[in-house]
Amino acid sequence: MTSPSTENAEEKDSTRPSPIRDEEAGDSQKDLESLSIHPVPCMQGAFEESIMESADPGQFKKANDKLNTYARRQQLLELEDFGEEYSSRWRQKPGAKFHPLWKLIAQISFGINLLYKRQAKSDEEVVKILQTHVDEVDNFLEDTMADLDLAIKDIDERINFLLLALEHGRTFNKMLKDKTFRSAIIDGNDIIERILERTSRAVSHSLQDIDTGTAATAELAKFLERLGPDWTNGLEHLHGDSIAMRGNADGWCRCFADLRIKSDHLTRLMVQLQSIIGEVAKRCGIASRKRTVHLVLTLVIRQS
């Protein structure tokens, strides 16, 4: 049996010994089942699935994790074949039942429990493994925050640009009489429709990640609260790690809440932009019909 996500560590060294004490890791089925019991019952299934997937370290890597914020958004908006891997941060294994964030948090809490129960063969090894998981959650939060900020900036700029045109209604309506300009506006609307559709799908997936992270982190925080601040008494080398983990849980809860607020704000902006391009399309239609009527009348007059 492996410790919390030892798959990350084993990717570099498959011969690394288990962090669980030898005397605890008995050969009997009873011992193995005892060690497999997760300290947070609602994480049991996610933990077991993560152990079964431990042979595939790439399972928990984010999709597009080599791209920066601007490159991720460009890819999101421009790819012709828009698969799920471009709107979700995680590559799920076929048949997986639990979200990767549940599995990460389950492994973090399991690792803390190993330290709490003095079952680790090497406290240092478990702390290193925990740090890899903490870094992964931190990176997810940072990337998601940056992606939402960029999307908000993009949509907000488009709103302001179109509102400026609508605020000068007479001038804009006159310009729409020109067929070339009107065609350019219609093409621009089509592009914005695509941007809204892609952004909406990305936000939908992000909300799934955010809601899952919120629930999982809340369970982690409750687990740490049950352990209390004094469980490291006699284990001074873990005192700093215990304080840091409690800080991580609190910080993650706040960050997930901020991400939810940003997601809701972005959704409202998209609704506003959709309404604006609807108004622009309406004006284009009116200008086109007026142009058609004008041409028909001109033709009738010339023939009379």
C-alpha cells in the first residue's frame, strides 16, 4: 500500500520505500484493510480510487499545464476541435468516479493522519509528498484565478467598446448604412458569439472544479479542527508543518470563495455582452432593411 499519492514521488524513484512503518504494514488482509480506512469517511471512495490510479502519475496533471494564461485563453478561443480537455483543468481517466481535487485533498488528509497516528516510516518523506499535493492545489488556484481575471478583462473590454458605439447612436446608425461596415459588424458579432460560447463552457467546468474544491477543502478544515493544534506535542519537527497546513486549508477556503465570486461576475458580464450584441444585430437588421427598401424604391422610380 502507498502513502498519500506516493505516485508523484515514485515517478522519480519507483524503488522508494513506503512511508508507512513496517510494523504497521502487516501482510495480513486485516492489517491492509485497517491502513486503508480513511480518517474522513466521505473521502474514502476518492482515496481508494486514487490508490488504484497510483500507477498513472499523469492522472492528476492539469490539462494545458505547460501554457501560460494568455496561451490558454487563445487556445480556448481558437481551436477548431474544442474537446473537453480544453475547458477543464483536469484529465480524468475513463471510468473515474471522483474529481481529482477530491482525490488530492483525500491524499493530503490521509498523509496528515499518518503523521498524527505515528504510522509513518519517515515523517520527512510524508511531508515531502504532502508538499507536492499542496503545490498542486496552489497552482490550480493561481491558474484559475489568472484565467478568470483575463476572461473578465476580455469580456469587459468588448462590452465597453460596443457600448461606446451604441452611446453614439446616430453616428453608428449612419455608419451601418455602409454595407462593408455593416458586414464587418455582423462578422464581429459572430466572433463574439463564439467567444461567449467557449468562455461559457470553460466557466461551467471551472465552477465544477471550484464547487468540488470548496467541499473538499471544507472537509479537510473540519478534519484538522478535530485533530486540534496540539497533536504535534512531542513532535516538534512537525509543529511548523501542522500550522502551515491549517493555514493552507483556511487560505484555500477563502480562495475558492473568491473564485466563485469571480465566476459569477464573469457570467453576468457574458449575459450583458450577449444583450449588447443582440442590440447591435437588431440595428444591423434595420439598416439592411432600410437599404433594401431604398434600392427597391430607386429601381421603381427609374423604371417609371
